[in-house]
Amino acid sequence: MGYPETTDAFAITDIKKWSEFTRKELPLKKFEEDDVDIAVDACGVCASDVHTITGGWGEDIPLPLCVGHEIIGKVIKVGSKVKNLKVGDRAGVGAQVGADLNCDNCKADNENYCPNQIDTYGAPYSDGTVSQGGYSSHVRVHNYFAFKIPDNLETTIAAPMLCAGLTVFSPLKRLNAGKGKRVGVIGLGGLGHFGVIFANALGAETYVLSHSPGKKDDALKMGAKEFICTNDKDWHSPYKYKFDILLNCADATDKFNLPDYFSTLKPNGHFHMVGMPDKPLPTLMAQDFMPTGCYVGASHIGNRPEMEEMLQLASKQNIKSWVETIDISEKGCKEAVERVYNNDNVRFRFTLTNFDKVFGKRA
């Protein structure tokens, strides 16, 4: 059948075979006057993709499913109500493609917390179709969730910013990271490297906390003032009351002795989680929060104004994510998700590329 009724996708059909991708046509939702169609040129590979297809975040996912929510491509169709994009623009899509845009949360620029939000993949539409992601030829999204990419941001570099970048940028902004603040970034992986980059860009004094001493050089190259190895005995003792914010980008929080981390926060500091483990958090007592009066929280991606601000900041400061590219194919998708799952020397994001080679020129 093909576009515009379907997208040509690399999809998972069985979570027991979660890294085996099958190329197939999947239906697109009915095109509406607020929608844009994008011919995909690149898509970042997010840990969320892996948590989803392995069943780590729950096995009840719609199959077949095409993941990928760090999408950049060319706008090839716009609805009659679309004003922010035109055919031919280079546009990006992150982890959300819909919301009601009328509820109190949406009206307060918290559409990322809308009770009726629609994820970029695996979410049902009212017409019965399921949203499909960017390991594919085309995506169709509401224009509010499509963003023009600044001209000087390279596609492969910008793609991972659309989920991973925004996921750390939003809490950094909301917790007022900036000059005069100290931010400790826990975990120097795909999320954590953006945590360092954007905390620095906002003017904060930035530190990296990691159990992997081999990442010290990379942390310092990214701009961290200091690298703290959390495998060292009593690592936390020299850093009591040091940080305004601990941005936890690791997905192994179930293994943490959280009171050690809390002890490094200033009074009323924040331990904020953006890395989401498959397993429950450790048991805590209310008394664990008392020594510093700290707060613990988590967040979900970011809103449209934060996305636009992040992209402009990246453009202005010539920020570059650390990216390895992989050609999209059954083999390429398999390699990417398996290496993310196994933490196999990923430094620090993957972007799937060369979509034209597989899907042809799309207009």
C-alpha cells in the first residue's frame, strides 16, 4: 500500500525476540488539519526503546511495534491549520506526538504531563491505529510536537537531543540550574553526557558521579569540573552539603545506597531522576531525608518552550552531542539496541542514518 496510508517500518513482532526487526508496512493515523508528515532522515536510539521492546517497563505493548522517538526529517505535507512548519522544512519529533492541549496542564505549558498525551510509539489513536516511531520511512504527528531544527545543527548530532537532551534540559531549567549552582550528574551514559553538556551550557558548576573510573577523561572533556568515582570507599564523605542538584541519569538506582547520595546535597537540595530503572527503588525511611531536608523527584521529557530553548541554546553555543552513526536496516537496528542493552562501548548515543538508501527519496 505504502505512504500516505502506511509507513515502511522496522518493527518488533515478539518481545522474546526483542532485537529481531522485521521490515513491514504499518498503518498511519488518519491525516488531520493539525498534522504534519515527515520523511525520516535520521532517528536516535534511546534506552527507552530498549526498555520498551524487552518488556522491561511492562510486557503489554502493542505488536508489531516500530520504536524510535528522536526523529529528524523533511516535512512533506502539512495540514490546513499548520502555521509553524512548511513543506521542505527540516523538522524534529521527540517522545510525544499528541495531547488534548485544552486541559489545565496543557494550558500551563505542561503538555508533557497531559492525562491524554500520546507517545510517539505504542499509543492508541481515536481512529484505532497505534502510533509508530522513527525506525521507519515516515511519521505523522500533530504540529505542536514537531520542531524546526536550527540550520547549523547537524541532523545526526541534533536527533538525540529531541528526547535525551530534552529529558535532562527540562529539569535543569525547572530546578534553576545556572550560575552559582552546583550540579552533580550521576551516570555518564546517553542521558548523563547531555546532563553535563547542558548544565555547563546553563552556567552551572558541574560534576560527574560514576561507578566507572574509565569515564573520567570523557567527563572532563565534556566540561565537568571534577569526576567522583562512587566505587571508592566513603566516596561521599568529602562532598557533604556540596550540590544544589543531583541529576540521576543512571538506570540502576535500585543498587544505590541513596542516603550516601542525599548527604552530598545542600539543605533542601534535589535528587532528581531521569534515568528509569526496570526494578523498584531501594526502601527508604523518612529519616533518610532529614539530614539535608532534601527532595526526591522525577520528570517526563519536557514541554514545547523548553524544547525550543534547548535547540536555540545548542545552536548558539554550537553544542555537539557525542554520537556514533549506524545505517538503518534489520542488522543496524539489531546492533544498536543490543549494544545499548549491553552497554557495549556506547559513547554516548547512536543515530540511525542513511534512510534514503533504504527507503528511497521521499517527497
